[in-house]
Amino acid sequence: MNKKIGILGSGMVAKTLGDGFLKHGYEVKLGTRTTSKLDEWLEAAGEGASVGSFAEAAAYGDMLVLAVKGTVALKVLETAGGQNLAGKTILDAVNPIAETGPVNGVLPFFTEQNSSIMEEMQKAYPAANFVKAFSSVGSAQMVNPQFETKPSMFICGNDEAAKADAQTILDQFGWETEDMGSVEAARAIEPLCMLWCIPGFRNNQWTHAFKLLK
């Protein structure tokens, strides 16, 4: 696998994953609308890190990560440019969380039950290879989490080679990969974000992860 990673996003998830890739020897460019927001991250990240526009990060990366709010995900991909996405594995950490707040700890989604934001993005950019990943855990646990047993990361996507790329990353990042199949499985994976957040909103517990027992 090539070592250049383009990350679309400038929030906590984007920066955490950026640090994780740098830790494991990759070169990383974070894409954002306002590059000055990442000045502090860039200074701390050091060698191998850079910052640019969404289009520059998308063009830079041999593999991409989409780590933005669900409400702006399609717009960010449009800004990044379809020509910069085509043929690339895109790790999709997006959840379709609505702008309204949680109800009794349950986050609202703007997608319907028999749909997902990943399906919308894959349909809009059929030449890109989206793989759902990093969407069912908080940023603090995304890179080499410390639990008694290796936690499970649920992935899905239409391209087998892209899912193999994702598994390579997840192996390095300390996860057990659970492949749930094609893009439609995102309808089940994305709501795991709701479930993961309930203990946080109800009990201020944010340090857990899921495990598939066999």
C-alpha cells in the first residue's frame, strides 16, 4: 500500500486519525476550507504532515479518509472533485447525525431506516471505493485502543480490494475487522453511532467499544 493519506476534515476525528497515520509511518495531508484552523495541529504533527484544501488533500492521497459532519459530507466531496476521488479507497467515518440534539441520549439521524449516508455518497461518486470505518467509536479510541481484548470495527463496501486496504489500516490501528458485506450494510453500521453515544449522554461514559463474540 502506498503511504500518502489524504484526510478530508479538520475536526477531532480527522486530527486523531491523522496522528494515527503519522504514528504508523504514513504521510498525511488534511483538507479543510480554512487551513489556519489546523496551524496548531500542523506544528505538533511534525514531519510528514501537511495541510491544504479539500481538493489538494484528495489529489494528494493514495487513500482518502472522509471525516466531516454528515450534513456537509456530499458538499465536501463535491469540493474535493470527483476526478480526485475516482479509483481510490475512501475510509468513510461519516454518520448522518441531524443538527437537533439527542432525545433521552439517542441521537437523531437525517437518513431514513432503509438508507444510509454511505449509500448516497457511493451513488453520487460511483468511481470511488467507499469503505465504512471508524464510525462506531469515539475519536479517543480510534488508534490502538487499550482494552482487555481487541475490539471490533464493522466495515462494509462494494470493492473487495478497498476493504482489504481498510483491513490493513485497522490491523495497524489495533482493531479486529468485521466485514459486513456491501454498501447496504451501512444502514446497520451507521446507527451503531447512536448506540455508542447513549452511555456517553446518559452516564458520561465515552471510553467503550464494540466486540463481536463468536
